[in-house]
Amino acid sequence: MRNSENNTFPLKRAYLMTKLSIVYLHVGADKTGSTTIQNFLDTNRQVLKGYRYCYPSVMTGSLDDISSTYSHHLVAAYFSNKLPDLDYYRARTSLYVERAERDRANRYMEFITQGLREGGYNALILSYEGFDALKIDELQALKTYLLSIAEEVRVIYYLRPRFSYGLSAMSQRISLGEPAWKYHPPVNHYRHRLLALESVFGKDNMLVRRFSKDGFRDGDLISDFCYEVGLGHGFLEESNPAQPRNESLSELAIRVGDALVFLLNCVDGPKGIEFYKLFFHDLKLLGGRPYRFDELQNNIIYMATKEDSLFVRNNYGIELNDSADTCDDRCPAIANESAESVARYLIRSKLPNLRLADERYAPVAGRCIQEPRGCLKFLGYQLSKGSGQQQLTVTVRVENNSCSFWGGDLLPVNLSYRWVNKKDTAGVDIDSVRTPLPGGRIAAGEVKEAVLSVLLPEQDGNYSLKLTMVQEFCAWLDDIGFKAQVLDVKVAGGEVIAISPRNSG
């Protein structure tokens, strides 16, 4: 049950209705045609009603109203204790006020309960990829509500093979003004999400499917989904066909888009939905072959998904291995210089008053640093007082005293840190936030100042904080010769009581 004082749990009125036979909770996952499924169900809401299935609108008014927003993110919002944890909100943090969203979620849950009580339905379908971002207790509260209105709940979860997912994820990143390949490669980790869903709903109530044409019934996603929820050929023949959504960009569009993102990041240009509105249509017009991974990208994706793939194979009998269309570094769809020229033209045409920096777009192939001669120096800090876990904002100076460039797109070098509890000299179980280098790189002999975010331990105590750098999928640089900065930090009551740097020599 929701803990927030702002929520009125609808269970007290749910008992007045005749229970549904079943609720289908479609959870995605990410990049598995969820938008296409949601659009199809929304378009065919009236046909579904004839079969006594309800796919609720997110608009006020009747459950049968047609909506331009197809997912049930407000259901997840209702049961979430921390809205920014949901993917939907994290991607749109500038577009909502949390209190207003909670009010909308409250009204929406009343709206759904009322509509189901009056509609004579037998089954309910809810769909939103962010359901799997809910914590265990939040999922349990969701289940409690669903079982108050239905006899059973089944979870539908599609899993996309690793390289197919990578191509789609890179396209989505570009469409929202993010680099196609960041320090987190384009992979999805299923294991912990599946375990969370299993622990709440039970493995026997999980309908887990492979997202691939050769794995779909009749070779079609919509047909496959409809059969999973008990809707057969009769419904499909009556319904309007699905319109494909969120198709992947071509290799040409991804490379030009990457150049766009780089140039705009240098001048704090538009990101997120504003980037999408300005440039996505033009990028879609850049046709051509699909993006082709090089050998290094293949290896990174394979390493990053190996554990999840093994878990899915052993527990669900689903194979996530697929073949990637590969190439070597000599066959890009467009040269870097040409991609930058196209990107600069698009920016001038959309944002004629925006002055671009002189820095050139020059992505480099990833390679592991062998001798990271250099050091990091502590300059100062301040304590952030925002919501959620407390964090330090630390200013540092980074020196690259080696003869090599540090950076890259596949194996990027990021600022980070490691905590050690002085009492037992054990590492602290806390996420080490990655902070990109200014400009994403640092040249040989260059010195840069940077600001990094550091999450504080939740427990009071005396700690050592090592400020350092990490090359993703390669090494912590202080393990192979880089001189990190160590700070002695005392934490009490979520505050930094004392902080002092040690000599790094």
C-alpha cells in the first residue's frame, strides 16, 4: 500500500465491483516494440471492449476515450515512492512537477477503478516499460491492488537479443541528443529485473518471450502479444493494423547524429525532447544500411551481457545470442569530417544564432591505456542538499603527463571514486558515479579542471575517499600507475563533518 500522504489507495472502493478474471501486466522490456503494442491496443480499444477487454485511456473521461499517450505510466507513478527512479520521468525530468504528477496519478487510479466497476469487463491490460523500475515493496503494493480487482495477474515480458537491442538503443540515444555509445554501452540487463518480478508475481505467472521475428507467432509481434493475452484470429481480423513505431536509424543517421550531439554539447545546446523536435525528422531522412558494429564493439556488448544471457537461457530457455552485422574501421557509412559538416549544416539551419565552438568532432577507436602517467588533485568541495541521497560536488585538477591521448567513444575514461571504511578497511557498497571528462577527453600533456559528483555513504563513520579515474571495461587507472587523490572524510548525519586531503606522493 502506498506510504505517501498524498495518495488515497483505491482498494476501499474496489470491492464493490465484480472481479475481473485476469490482469495482464505488460512490462516491456526496453526496446521490444512496447510503443507499437500500446499504439495498437489504444487504436483498437472499442474492438477490445467487444471482447470484454479493457485497455484504459490515460485521458480524463471515459475509459474508451482515445489518447495520444498510450502507456500507463501514471499507474507506476501511483505506486512509486520516488518518481525520478522511473524511466519515464528520468527521461523527462524538465517536463513535470512531482506533486502535480502525484495528483494526476491519484485521480487516474480512481478513474481506472470507477471505469472497471461500470464497464462489464473480463480482462484488463496495463502496459508500461517503467513497471520494472519499481522496487520490491512498490511492486507488492501494485500486485495487492491488482488482486483486489482480478482473480489473477500475469506478467508479459519480452527480451531482445543483445546486438539487435544495441542497434535500437543507439538510435534512441541519438534521438534524445545523447551520444550513441556512452560509458554505459547499449545493453540491457535483465537478470535483476526478472528476479524482482518473479519474487513478487511468481515465476509461474511470468510470460517471457524472445523479441525476434523468428520467435513470434506468425512472425509478427502483434499476433504474438494477442495470443499471449488470449485474443486470437477473430480479434486480429476485426482490428486495425499496427503502425510500426521507433524504428532504428541508419548508420549514416547515427554517425551524423553523434556529430550533432558532440557539437551541441560543446556549447550547452539543446538536449532531450528539444533535440528530438529539432533534428529527429532530418535524421530519419538519412537512409542507408543499418549500423554495423566493429570487432571491439562486438566484444564489449558480448562481455557486458554474458551473465544476463546465461541467466535467461538457464531459467527461461531463451537464447539471447544473435549475429551482428560487422565491419572493420575502414568501412564507415560516412567519414568523421563529412559527418561533422552535415551536422554543422543542420545546426545552422535550425539554430542560426547559435555560435559553435571550434573544437572538431573526432571520435577515436577504443584502446586500453597501458601507462597512465598523471595525477588528480583535490581543489575544493560543496555538499549538495537536494532530494534523495546526499552527495559531494568536488572540484579537481587532472594532469595527463603521458604521451598518449585519454578518451574515446568505446572505452571512455571517466572521473570516479572509491570509498573505504577506515574501521574495517572494507570497500563501501555504494555506486561510484561516473563523471565524463570535460569535452570527453584529455590530450597528452594537458591539464584540465573538472567537477565530479560523489555519493555519500549512508552510515556515519570515518572514511577514505579515493578520487580517481576509470577506463570502462579496462581498468581503474590508479591500479596501473595513475596517482589518485585520497581524502580523509568524516560523515555524520548525512553531512560531511571534516574533510582533508592526504599527500598523494
